[in-house]
Amino acid sequence: MKRLFLAALLAAAAALAHADIIYDNGLGRDDSLRSGYYSTALQQQRLYDDFSLAGARTIDSVFFQMGLTEDPFVGAFTFTIYNDAGGGNIGSAVYSQTLNYGDYAAIPNAIVSYPYTTFYDVSFATSGITLGAGNYLLSFYGLDLEFRTANTDDPNGAFLIQFEDSGDVFEIAGGMPFRLDGTTPPSTVPEPSTLLLSGAALGALALQRRRRRKG
């Protein structure tokens, strides 16, 4: 019974923090009218897309898709998360990470990128970004990065493009293809399922003790 009790407690603790998809913005498509190609540093443009968190989350890894004007791509790029100031305004940066060749994995995918070169599924680990509930923007920026917009099946989906020479920001229908993976940090208030599990373990232990006393 002690083993059962300990197992229940371990399961309850594990339930407090679990791996999950933090945010999924969809995959790139080559057959969508909303798809398009946008350069970043090559044409002095910055792309931003938004995501929202309902509660605190820790982002451990990032997945996104990009096409490259240089194939294979062996360069560096920077991943940055900003506060979303709303109304097409970019808030302050809350996290930034520069990735050099070898810091990320890039695997060719099936997206047709003519007249450009190969599109890639790119993934990399972060240093562990814990963000609170709120609205954010993210950006991938680097020499010769070409992005295919994602078909998120959301007719109201949009991302921002900023021209560095003028600072002007425009909204474009579609979305950047990315996914954020990570964990939900342990909560100071146990979830209902955790409370039920712990209560069941304690009840079983109490019942076992009563049986021993009667015996």
C-alpha cells in the first residue's frame, strides 16, 4: 500500500508540470492564395507574428519553416520575442537568441518553392523561456531568410511586416509557420485532477490502516 501511495504522489507531482504544444500557428502551404515570400535582412524587412498565452508557460523548443535563397543554408539568424503593444505596434523585447550553424536542425520539406530554393523544417532549443499570460510577437531575422506564410485556416489571421528604412509597419493576411513547444510550470494551486489523485491515495492509505487495526 505504501508503494501505491508513493506512486500516486509521484503521478500527482508529474501532473503539475507536463510537456505540451504551447502554440501552433500552422504549416506553410504552396497551394494557398494567402501564401507568399518575404525576405528579412536581404531586403531589410522584419516579419512579426503574434501568439497568446492563457497562463504561464515555459518554451523549450521552437519549430518553424523557411525557404532559403542560399541552399543549403549555413548562416546565422536571430529569434526574438516581443511584447505585443497592439494596433500594429511592436513592444519591448523579452527574449532574444542568436543561432549559428550547428545550433539548429534544418530538414528539407515537401513545399514547392519555385522559383526559389528548398524550404526547410527548422527546429532549435531555447534556454528555457518562461512567459506569463499575455499577448506576444515573435520574429526570425537573418541574412537571406525567405518565409512562406502559413495557412492557419483562420480568415482573420495576419502578421506584420516592417520596412527598416522607413520604420513603417503593414499588416498582411496569413501567418508565419511556427510552433512553440514546452511545459506548463508547476502551479502553486494544484489542479482539480491532482487533488483528486492525492485524495484517493490518502483515502486508500487510511483504509488500509483501519483494516490493520481491526485485524
